[in-house]
Amino acid sequence: MLNQRNAAVEWSTALPAFLILVFVILLNTSHTVHGQLLQLGESIWDGYFQLRQDPVAPECDPNMDIEAEVQARLAAAPVVDEFDLFAAPPPDPEAMRKSLMASKASCAAKHAAYAANVEQITTGVEIFRILELGVADIGEIGLSAERILLAVLVLICGGMALFRRHHIALRPMETVMDYKVAALGQMFAFAVLFYSVYSFKNIAFSAGVEVKTEHAVLHWMWIIGFAAPVFISIYQFFVIPEDAKPGGSFLKAQLAVPLYASMAVGTGTYFIITGHPAGVAIHLNQMMEMSQLFLNVGLYVWIGMLLKRTEMTQKVFNIFRPFNLAPEVFAIVLVALAALPTAYTGGSGIFIIAVGGLIYLELRRAGTRRQLALAATAMSGSLGVVLRPCLLVVIVAALNNEVTTDQLFGWGVKVFFLTTLLFSVYALVTRKSTGNTATLNGQAWGEFVQALKPLIPYVIIISVVLALYGIFLDAYLDEFSAPIILPVLLLVILAYERIAQEKAVLKRENLNVDYVEKRLSSSYDDLKHGRDSMEKTLRESTSEAIVHIGALLMLMGMSMSLGGVVERAELMSHIPAEFSSIWMAMLVLVSILVVIGMIMDPYGAVVLVSVSIAGIAYQAGIDPVHFWMVTLVAFELGYLSPPVALNHLLTRQVVGEEEVRLSKEEVVGENFWYRNEKILLPLVTMATALLMVAFIPLAVGYS
């Protein structure tokens, strides 16, 4: 009974976000389904596009008496005054007759087409078009509601991250002072956000322009959504978790304030001082204009949480175990392999949230020292952001007509191999001798083949699901369909694993009962006793995903606001319009891009760079493709660079504070490199890559 009660409580918080994510999948699938229905209708009924609506009968008369009409028009014509030099000439009966004959023929054709269309609208057409138009209506409703869906997702997930104290900060809350200062910071942040959205609402409603219902709903949602957390923060200021350590330093506690709160207070204060209190709200609403993109962020995080609960990833890792790879070699392999799923998520931070915990756990199982495991986990999402079909690259191409996705992805492959090579070199040069060597004997290869066999069902499932999408929906796994197909694929995999587990139980217990009946009763018993089940998997994965989604989306929203401060303060105007050389231009731009990567999320940063910096680079003679490759690498270096080091913060969030603490204890007495390897290895790798990507093309005359 207790487990059922806990499940109900967990679903009460997870269900709204779960329904939104499922609706987004159905919405985007409906667009594809509708396109296929239109093609199917056209293939069955020639000219189906004209049959989608009931035809309207032409108003003209196909049996018109032409001679009578000519005479009637002549009689109705005004009398011409022969002394009026400017009068119109008298009507020509013959010309009128020819015109009426042409009109009669055209009218007859319209009536014939109308009759043909009416004849074609059979019962089958009527049933089919009810289905087709219904799917179209779902898509239209969804498109108009996307902004509201994103706002609801931000508020629900952000609220849960606040309630569970799960937002991203430079250091975790440990002491009583940490909790109080973090709660106070978030209270001020939400107060600023409330004042901003309220000011924006007043401006919008008093501008003398009609406010659409959708926008009015958004205004009130933000107002209510940001007012409630103020009171939650006040409550958290007074109610401190029992496991909090007593005391604490007020100055150190500043680092425990979530990053989004610091951004909100900082940017909000700037906008208020400059007489533009609605500034934060305006830039937050710009996020709503890219609602599909940020909804996909939520889907990708959910995908990661589902993937985390499958056995597939463990079985993939198992194929490397027979070779007993050295920890450094295994880290290289995992970081390189992680590039492909990163390319589908569109951001290194999203990938770390989704799969970083699995990568770290597997590295530790292989005997990898904690500092190296943390370094590899933080960098696991950094190599794939330049590979097809990364959504970030697609956005760059969409915002900049000077580059195409083919050009960027073409260079991206070269950058990927470069960064992989550099990571391999630095990891091997700094390796520690552990006695592990690759075992390339016949026994190892035999174990390798055996480890491949459990993956065969997954290969079949993945192939079948992708084939079904391709055959019936003409949808293939790319940057647009990945967030829609992957959740369905993972749910199928989880269902397969569940059925396989139940079959194994039945076989082991040798129970002679009907399989379906046993499966249902087994699932019910799982629910009662808290064991794994499909319901439990969905509930836990969604519950875990919502706090990560909330933390990421709030940080992304405040990054948009930070970009607005940069634009309004005209900080980029201080960059020289002309440089003494292209080398100097590249050096200055690289420095600025790294700083932007340190303080902003990738999507907001791309928008800012497209508007403010890209033109300066082009004017300085830097090739657009070259510039954007430099930008993407610089961003990744920024995400790995202190003092913020966002990818390291996300790594700490998914692996746990205890592992980070143990990583420090593990290297006591070691040299400087090994004491700081988790920071230095990714930093040196990406810094070297950035210098090479930025300046080698200049040396060979590419730009």
C-alpha cells in the first residue's frame, strides 16, 4: 500500500510534464501522418486536394440564351450623345456576343467540374477526409499551443527543480547557510521575474493593439508562475533539510545560489536601472518563439532518462570488456562513441544530463580513476556537436545565409577527428601504469562475439521501428525526427526487456499458467512491491527528467536575457570594426567567443553571435564556414572552463557529490596534473583544438 501511495504522489508531480512530452510527440507525428494521408488520398482519388472540402456550385447559368442576353444588354446601355467627344463608343453587339459565348463555355466547364467532383465524393472519400481533416486540425491546434506548452513545461519543471533544490549552481548546498542564501537568492530572482513579466503585461495591454488570446494567456501564466515560487523560496529559507550541516560561510554560500537566479537578479537589475523593467520578460518570450527547439530539449532529456533504464547500454559496454582495455584507452573509446548520440541531442550539456551518469559508472567499473572518469564524462558530449545531424549546426545555417549545413557538417567531421586525436594523445601521454593491457587472444575474440549476441534483438527492434517509420510515415532518423522517433523506440525496447524478463521468470519457476495472465499479475505484484515495471520505469524516468528539464530550461531562459543585456548595453560595439590583420581579428574573436561560451547556453549564444559578431568576422576577411567552426569549438571550450565550467557542473549533478569528494581524496599527494585532471585534460584538449582550428586555416590561406 505504501508503494502504491508513493507511486501516486510521484505521478502527481510527473504526470503533467509526461502528458506535455507525449502530446509534443503526438503533435509532431500528426504532421508527418497528415502528409502521408494527403499523399494516400491523392493516390486513391485523383485530385483529392479538391475533394477535401465540399465543392460549391457555380452561380453562373450554363444554359444562358446568348441572343436574349445581348439584346438585354444593348437595351440597358446608355444613349450616346453624338456631340459628347469624351463619351464611350456604343456597344458592339458582335464583340458582346463573342464574350458571352466564352463566358458560357467557361460556365459549362465549371459546372462539369463541379458535377465531376460531386460524383467523386463517395462514402469512402467522406470517411477518409474526416480522418485526414481531423489529423490536420490536431496539428493546427498543437502549433497554436506550442508556446503555452513550453511555458507550462518551464513552470512545472522549474518549480519541481526549485522544490527539490535541484538547480545548477557552482557548488552544492551543504550547510544551513548555503540553504538560506540559496533560498534568498531565488526569492529575489523570482521577485525580479515577477516584476518584469507584470511590467511587460501592462505594456502589452496598454499599447492600443489587440492582444491575442494566446499571448494574454502567456502573460498571466508567467505572472502566476513566477509569483508562487517567491513564497516557496521564503518557505525554504525557514525550513532547512535535517541533513544540512550546521553553520557555514556567507561568502562561500554565494556559490550555492543557482546560476539562473544570479543571472535573473543581475540582468533584471540592469534592465530596471536602465528604465526597461520588462526586459527580462521580453527576452524570455523570445524563447517562446523557438518553442519547438526548447520542447525538443525536454524530449532529449526524457530520452536520456529512458535510455538510462534500459539494459542496452550495459550490453554495448560489455563488448569492450573481453579486451581488458587500459582505463585511458577505454575512456578514449567511450568519448569517441558518445559523439554520435550527442549529434542527435544537439548539445553537450543535454547529452551529459541524459547519459553522463552511465558513462561515468561504466568507466569506474573498468577501473578508471575518478579524476579521469570525471574528465571523460564532462567531455563526452563535446566532440559530437559538429557532426550531422546536430541541431545546433542547423540553427547556425538557418540564421546565417553565408553557410550551409553541408559545408558545416563537412568541416565538422574533420574537427571531430582532430579533437578525438588530441584527447587520445593527451590521455595516453598522461596515463598511469595500472598493469591493464589489451588482451587480443583467441579467447578475448570469442568473448567479444558472445557479447555481441545479446545485442542482436536490439538491432532487430531498432531496424524494424525505423523501417516502419520510413515505410508508413516517410520519416527517417535525422535532426528533425530524432526527438519524436527516439522516445517511441526506447519505449519499445523497454517493453521488450520487460517481456523478456517475465519469460525468464516463468521459465525459471516452471509455472504452467497462461502467459498473459501471469504477465498481468506479475506487473500488478511489481506495482505493489515496488519492483521494476513499465509503469515504474515511466514514472521514475519522467520524475527524474523533470528536474533536469527545469534546471536546463531556466538556465537557457536566463541566458537569453543575458544576451539581451549584451545587446542593449552595446558591448559588442567596443569590438573594433577593422583590425590590423586577420590574425589579430581571429585572436580577439576567439577570446570573446570563449567568454560567451562560459556564461551562456549554446542556443542563446548562437543567436547573439549571429546578430552581433558574425558580421565583424566576415568583414575582417574570415571565411564564414571557418568562423562558425571556430565558434562551435570555442563554445565547447567555454563550457569546460572555470569558473563556471557548465559541463563539469552538469557532470557533478549526474554522478553525485560523493564521487566528486572521493575524486579529491583519491589524488592527495599527487602532482598538479593528476590533482586537477578532471579540469585540465578537457581544457588542454579543447584549447589545443581551438588554436589549431582557428589559426592553421589562416596559415594555409583558407580564409
